[in-house]
Amino acid sequence: MSFIPLFILAVDMGDLMSGYVLVGMMIITTLFSIGMFVASRYKRCPSNKILVIYGKVGTGKSATTVHGGGKLVLPIIQDYAFLSLEPIQIEVPLKDALSSENIRVNVPSVFTVAIGTESALMQNAAIRLLGLDNAQVKKQAEDIIFGQMRQVIASMLIEDINRDREQFLSSIQNSLEPELRKIGLVLINVNITDITDESGYIEAIGQKAASEAVQKARGDVAEQEKIGEIRVVGAERDKLIEVADAQREQEIGIRSAERDRTVRVAELSKEEEYGKQKALYEHDMLVAEANKDKRISVSNANADDYQGEAEADAEIAEAQATLQVKKADAYQRAKTREKEAEASVLEAQNRTMAKAALADAEKVEAEERARLEAPAKGEKARTIVDAEAAAEKRILGAKAEAEAIYAKLEAEGRGNYEIIAKKGEGLREIISACGGSRSLPDDALGAPR
């Protein structure tokens, strides 16, 4: 058997497997790179921001907006940016705004706005606010707020502005929100700190209101004092009336008590007479009831005597019938036990005969089996011995062949070793004769060319 073709075949199979592994690793690396690239282009949107994807996003659209979730941003043809949803506070120190009466008023206020999350608002914000910083967004909103507040103040009276703040704020919201929506903003809160004017009109209105409040308070005090005096007089009058009513009720109570006592005495006399008559009636009823119970008891005793005699006769008849039934039952059980004993004896005889027949059959079967199995067992033993001898022979042959191959290879190795050793000794003698290895050229030492 030659080992060289097997070695070459093993090398070819190893190269083929290495090629498959290399191709598999290249495919995995490519897929991993594609996955990493796709993951890097998938942009997630935080809850406090709006993701704006611009570039080639579809026909008739300048940008795609996403709030929450995420979206894949295509390379080269698309890019993305974020818009913040953080609230923006804008201080509006509005001064010299003309009212409908041409009086200049100052309305300093603070507005809180933010970018809306409705689809239309996000689209407007992406068009008009993308790329602007917080100060620039604030400036745009501030200009809109100034204009709309001046317009609202010009349509209202100063007294209405000062007195009905809710209506004033509602008018500002109704006028301002549509304008803010055009640039993608929504109005969150409006806080008006104070309202003043240069002419002092609002202050005069306040003084007038204060004077009216003082006068009203004084009138309320006088009214309360009058009500207090009326209550005192009414309380004294109520006290006199209550005393008179109490005296009258006391007199009525005395007369009512005397009348009740008279009525009670009459009722007691009547109840005493009624009790006597009722006692006599109940005595007569008890006597009659006792006589009736006596007659019923006598009749019941007679009936019980008759019933006892009848029940005794019935019990005697039932005892005799029961005795006859028990005698018949005992006779029947005796006959049954006799039949069962005969059947048991017959069954024991049959069982004994069956066991004997079975023992005879097993004996015959064992003799026949021994007669047939003896040649088969001998053939089996001979076959096992032949197989073991053949196996031992093959093992000895294989060992001898292996020892011969090993001795051959060992002899060849020793011969090659002797040849190489002789060559080495010759080279050493040459080197020694030439004065050492440094004085010789590379070719003499066997260096590769």
C-alpha cells in the first residue's frame, strides 16, 4: 500500500475545505458590513425632537418629518436634521400700543411657544425653521406676536382690556395661533404681567373702582348695623312671645292632667268589673274542658287496648311466617353446599389428571430437544474455534508485516544518517584544512545561490 497518493489527496481536500471556509467568511463579512451600513443610516427620533429627512423624498414633497420611531435615510440622495420640541419663552415688552380710543397702553407679557407635532405643523416647521438656532426662531415668533398684539389692542377698549382679562387673552390666542401655525409653532401659554398707560386713564379707573368699593363697603356696614338693631328688637319680641306661650302651655298641661286622671279612674273601675266577669267565664270553660279531656282519655285508652291486641296477633303471625321462610332458606343452602362440594371434588380430580398429562408432555419435549440440540451445539463450538484461529492468524500476519516495514524504514533511516554524517565530517575536514569557515567563500559552505 502506497502512502503518497493518500497524502496528496488529503492535501487537496484540505485546500478545498480552506477555500469553502474563506468564501463563507467573505460572505459573512459582506453581509455584516451591509447590515452595519443599513444600521448606520437608520435614524431614530427622540421624543423631544422631530426628525426631518430632506433631499429626494417623493414627488411634491420637500421633506419628510417623523416624531417618534425612526426612518431609513438613503445615502447620497437624502440627508437628515433634527428640530427641537423644547418650549421657547418669549418676553414681549409691548409699549405705546394704540387702543380703539387712541390711548397708548403698555402691555408687557411673556409667551411660551413650541414646534407642533401635527403633520402639517411639522411640515411647515421643516420648511421655515430648519437650520435656524433658538434665537432666530425666537425672533421670528416675536415679530409675529408684536404685530398680532397691536392688532388685538387696537380693536378693544381700555376698560375691556383691564376688566375682562380672559376675553383679552382669548382674543390674543385666536388672532395669534393661526399666524404661528404658518411657521410650524403652537401657543402653549400667555402671561400678561401688567397693563399701564401714559395718560393715567387705567389708574383713574382703578381709583374710581376703589372709591366705589369704599362707598359700597360703608353702605354695607350701615345696612348691617340696621339689620343688627332689627334683629335685637325682634329677639326681645320673640322672647316675650315665648314666655306667654310657655305660661299658656303650663296651664293647659295642668288642666289636661286633671282630665286624664278622672278618665283613668273611670277606666280602672270598668276594667275591674270586666276582670271579674272574665274570671267566672274562664272558670266555667276550664271545668267543661276538663270533662271533655276526661271523656277523650277514656276513649283513647279503650282504643289503645284494642289496637295492642291486634298488633300482638299480627306479630305472632309474622313470626311464624318468618320461621317458615328461614327453614326453607336453610334447606336450600344445605343442598347448594352439597352440590358445591361434589363440584370441588370433581374439579380437583380433573386438575390432578391435567398436571400428570402436562408432566408427561414436558418430559417427552425435553428428551426430543436434547436429541436435536447435541449435534447443533457441537457444530457451533467447531465454528467458533475455526473463526478464532483464522482471526489469530490474520493478527500474527499483520504484526509480522508491520515489523518488517518498520525494520526496513529504520535501516533506510540509519543509512541516510550515515551518509549525511560522512558528508559533514568531510566538510569539517575541508574547513579545517582551509583555516576555518571565515576564509572560505559562501559557495564552499554550501550556501544557496
